[in-house]
Amino acid sequence: MDSTEVVVNTAIRLAEELRSKAIIIAGELNSNIIETSIPVYFASRKQKNLIDHLVASSRTKEERSKETLDRIHQQATGMIEHVENASAIEFIMDEVEEGTIIGMIESKDSYAIVVHDLSDNQMVRTLKECEERISAEMLRVIMKVAFDISNTGREGKQIGTAFIVGDVEEVMMRSHQMILNPYTGQEDEDKNILDKKNWESVKEFAQLDGVFVISEEGMIEAAGRYLDVDARDISVEKGLGGRHVSAAAITRDTVSIAITVSESGGVIHIYMDGKELLHIESAQRAIRLN
Ligand SMILES: Nc1ncnc2c1ncn2[C@@H]1O[C@H](COP(=O)(O)OP(=O)(O)OP(=O)(O)O)[C@@H](O)[C@H]1O
């Protein structure tokens, strides 16, 4: 048995003993040798080459070994975070149940097995903070649509959009239409974002300028809405523009939550009380292997 098989078998045994909800593979591990009834996912991630970096930047022997250790530490932490984030995303997407997740990591130089409990997951815990304002189901649905927009865009083009959820009356008072509101006069059943059949039209209208305004119950009141807010004191991540700043600002002025998808990079941000609560860099979904 080679070392890969030993690691894989150990991880599977651990997953079975801990009654894990999923196994997530990160790195280049050969997934063909995994046999288990526990769902197995592959979460891809581009890794910087450790050796290339060292050749390019090292000086003395001491500096080189310190740099090696720092890089190994960074790489390991990065991979663990990657498994944690992939677990949280699949949990948000209803793919994985709450519980223990086993991560199997193969980096250029080593193997690692990660045991992660979703109830300790920072992303999952942060999302729970939003539940003071909107239901878990609503948040999950909007995140699903946001992930879809982030991953696939529209007609091969990356698009950006924002969903302002909750406190509709106040949000509507502090905003105006940029274009004709496509939801005016629509039946309730066609405005409900909780109903999957309406997601296609949401993705279509996500191409419009402006934002969506959605009630706590999931009714889309408007698309193509311009937020009239004073965003001078709002700080958002560098590189983000008017839509993100104003989405953050409206959550300071009203009891709403903003979920944004950036046009460049498809990064998802959640804002509450004028501040960033969460950002998800890589919205790429893990792939189920069994
Ligand atoms: N206050 C606002 N309310 C609603 N929409 C806005 C507001 N300001 C800008 N937008 C819209 O957001 C779109 C993108 O603008 P901008 O690039 O400045 O924002 P951004 O935060 O970088 O968002 P994106 O990542 O989607 O590009 C513009 O088409 C504009 O119509």
C-alpha cells in the first residue's frame, strides 16, 4: 500500500467513526481510490508553487528556511481554510448537513487530514447573525441565486448585482427606479424569490443596472432600483464601486441586509449595519464524486 492509500483509508475510517456528513478533497489527491458511502466532494483550488516562490525570493540559508516554514504554514492554513469554506458553501447550498466534515488535502509536499465541525464554521456562524433580520431559508435562497449568478453570469458574461432584503418600506423610500420596475403589476406567485421557478427571471433582471428590493417574506418589490444614500462614511473593500458602497449604506440606514455579487471576480459580500459581515472569494462549488 503506498502512502496515498494509507492516508485515504485513514481518512475514510475517521469519517466513518465520526459519522461525518461529507469528505472534501482539496489538492491533487487521486480520488479513484476512495470507496465509501459517505458523500465525497472535490473542491478545486489553484495553488501557488512553493518552490518557484523560494527560488525567486530567497537569500541566505537562514532566510530560506524561515521562508520555507512560513510558506508551508501559509499553504497549510490556506488549504484548511479552503476545506472549511467549501464545507460552508455546500452546507449553505443544502448539499451537506450540519455535522463533521473530513478534509483530505494533498499539497505539493505533504498530505493532511482535517476534521472540521460545521457548527464551529466562521462563515456558517456569521450567516446565523443575519437571521436576526431575515429567515435562514430566505438567506439560503438568495445565496443560491447569488452563487449561480457569480458562477455562470449571463450569456457568457460576468454580471454584478445586489439584493437588498427586509425593511422594504424604508428601502423603497430611500431609493428610486432607474428603469421601469419589471415587478410592477406582477402576481405574487411571480414575485416570490422562494419559488425556484422565478429564479430564471431574477437572473435575467440581474443584468439591469441598480439593485433588487425584496421583503422578509421573499416578495421581490423592485429590480433596477437606485439607492439614494449618503455613502461618504462607508468603507468597502478596495476596487468595489457605487453599487457595493450604496448597498452597504442602505443597511446602516434601514433594518435590511445586502447581498452583493461583484461584476469583477464574482465575489459575494454580505452587509449589515453598514458593515461587511462576510465575503466569499471563490464562489466555485465543490463537485460531488460518488
Ligand atoms: N446607489 C446606487 N444604487 C443602485 N445601483 C447603483 C448605485 N450606484 C451604482 N449603481 C449601479 O451599479 C452598477 C455598477 O457600478 P459600479 O461598478 O460603480 O459598482 P460596483 O460596486 O463596483 O459593482 P459591480 O461589481 O457590479 O461593478 C452601475 O451600473 C450602476 O448603475
